Amino acid sequence: MLELRLSRGTKIFASILLVILLIPAVSIAFSPLFTDFFAKGYLVLGPMSYFLTGFCIYALLQMNETTIIDDFSVRRQSRFDNRELLLHQIQGYRTDKNYLYLIPFPGQGKKIKLSSWLSNYNEVLTWAESRYPDLDEVEGMEIYEAPSLNMDKAEIDRHIKRAKLEIYLLNGIIVIMGLLPWLLDSTPWWRTSLLMLGPLIALCLMYRHKGFVQLGDLKKSPAPGVFLPIALSAAALMISTINIHVLKYDRLWSPAIGITALLTLPLFYFGKHFEWRKQSKIVIGIMFLVFFFIHGYASVLLLNLLTDKAAPQQYETRVENKRISKGKSTTYYLKLDPWGPRTSAEDVSVPSSVYKHVDINGVVIVHLYKGGLDIPWYHVTLPQHPAQADKMQ
């Protein structure tokens, strides 16, 4: 019999960390009762503090969770979730960096997730490997057993190699297009056009190499996936819009949703051979839709810019404040006084070149454009610099 639980040292460390998080979360959650310090940001901070408070309390109460493996079953016992899988109900296992998942046959129960932080984890991993198949490996090798291909392994490998070459080439082109603004200090119109075509080209490659590509990159499959080039092109386009600010969004959503729909149709048509009813396919299908929408949103913004030939209106305004937001990327913000159609002060992201050369109470120029698709947009420059929309893409 194997028993898995958190070690005493891990419990102490986790408890201290959770208490450190819990104290400020509870303080913010109940702050309206004794202070108005968080009043302005409570609409956002309030729900976040409720969630964090609930999470910390849940984690503290789950600290004594125990999983027992004997000759008949795997049982997980905790305050909130007790589940059991008989050994013959387990179809196989999956692993990632920190977890082992015991997966039941369909309709035989719920999967059991075991953390690498638990005692005896390595013994349980060895037990699972000796008794059950690795479902990631089985799924990855299904391509060699597909009756529709009717090919031997060597021929399948040749087709996979060709598909990899073309998809990896597409990935490389998209990455280069994404870096082009920093390499050239400007953005040619054809760069944006190529990025807009990225998802459609990826879907065409999926159709061209039908049966030899996957939707996503499976960990243990030799076949390449088409999700990465779609995600890369959407991200590159979205980054290009960071300093493009929309005045009115009402005319933006319809074409963005339309582009999403236009990309979704070939996804399901070209990929109709995939088993979409599988949970893993449903999840990745949702991810495709999310990135299609991001791609559609950014494409509409950039098309609106590229087709805008009218001269902008220019407004001079004062910088009330400035700040830098640092995370996975650095964003520069200026808080501008009211200008033109804006009747209140607001934070606006700007290029680092603008941020570094303007002080608080300094002056900047806001360039307001009509938009080629009648979606008004604007960006901010220094007084001595003319509007150069092509560098803002």
C-alpha cells in the first residue's frame, strides 16, 4: 500500500505563505467597513480579494488531503473532494512537469491528479508506468495506426518531415515579421498583410498535409501542430496595436467577429477528420476561437489604419502624470489632460521614445484620425515630431 500526503515541512511552508496572502486579501475585502482607501479601485480589487480569500481558505483546509493506493483501488480523501478509482477502471496516465494524472475509462469516474510535492510521488509514478500505458504516447503514435493513411512507417515519416518543414518555415516567417518593426524602425504595409494571412496559410497547410499534422503540438507525437503559427500571428498583430487607441469601439466588434467566423469555417472544414468530441479537441478548439478573435480584432484596427488617407486633427494637451508598468513586458503610460472629444483625464500608452522625452506638465500632441473603416483612432507624439502612422503599426 502507498500513501501520499504533504510532508510536515511542506505543510508549514505552504501555511505560512497562504497566511501571508490571506491577511491583505481579507483586509481589502472588508476595507469598505472601516476605510475608503481602496474606494477608487474596489470595483477591481474587491472581487480579486474575495477570490484570493476563498482560495487561501480552501487550500488551508485541503492541506491534510491523502491519497491511498492499495491492491484494489486509488482513493483520494479530503474535506471537499473524495473520489475513488478501482484499478481496472484506470485507462492510463498522463504526466506534466509537476503532476501525474490517473485517467479512467470513459464513464468510469473522474481523473485523480497527484502532485510531485506529495510524499512517495516517485514510487507512484514508477507504479503507474509499470502497470498502465502513457496516454500521451499512445495518442501521439495513433498516426502510424490510422487506417485512412494506408502507408508504412517510413512513408508516413516522409510526409511528416515535409509537413514539419513547411509549418516550421511559416513559424520562422511570422517571427521575423513580428520582429521587423524593431529591426527596421518602421513597419512596411506588406508586413501587416502577411501577418493577417498567417492563420489562413496555417489552415491551408493543415488541409494540404491532412492526417500528418495535429491541431496542437502533442508532447509525444511526431506530427507538427498548426496552433503555434496562428497564435504567433495573432500575438504579433496585437502587439502592433499597443499604441493605437480607439475613440469609439461600436464599429469595431462586427468586423472582428466576422473575421473570427471566416477563420473558424475553414478550421472545421479542413479539420473535419479530427475527433472534435474528445475533451482535448474541444479545449484546443476554444483556444483557436480565442486567438481567431484576437487576430480579427487586431486586423480590423490595422486595416482601419492602413486605409486611412485623411489628414488627422491635432490637439495639444498637458501631461498630468506618467508611469511605467512592468511585467512580462514594459508599457509606458502618460496621463493626459482632457483634449478634443475626451472630457476627462486618462492614461494613454505611448512609445518609450515619447515617454522618455516628456516631463510631467509637459506638452504632447494627440493626432486624431477618422479611420479608413470609420473607426476613429488616435496616437500621441512629441510636439516636434510629425504624425507618422506607419511607425505606429
